[in-house]
Amino acid sequence: MKGCSKHIQQIAEYIDGELDEALCTRLEEHLKECNNCRIMVDTLKQTVVLCREGKKERLPEDIESRLNDALKNKWEKKFGKKS
């Protein structure tokens, strides 16, 4: 996993096809050698496909409300309340 951290930061751009050609080549060379990063890229690609092709379903109202409240509380703990 030598040098993985600098490549991990580039993975989103790589998956979206927005990574500079030279950086893309370096990342692909790294992926040939690093099974962990290759698994991460493959998993993220599959996640993107599933999100794009997935069927949207509505959460039951009570679950949606509890989820929104939980997310709001986490946000406020981390970043503070909106003014």
C-alpha cells in the first residue's frame, strides 16, 4: 500500500473520467500493483452504476423523519447550527 494515499485522492476523478491523462496513467500503473486500491476502484465503480440504475423508492414518512433528524444532529455536532 505504498503511496496509496496520494492515489486515493484521485479515484473519484478517475472514475468520472476527469483525471488528467498523466495522472490517470500513474494511477493505472499503481492499480496493476495494488490489489487494495484496485478493489476500492472496482467497488466504487459498481456503487456508481447501482446508484445511477437503481430504482428510487420512497422511505416511510416516520423513517425519513428520523433519518433527517439524525443527519441534522450529526451535522450540527460537527459544524454547528445554522445562523
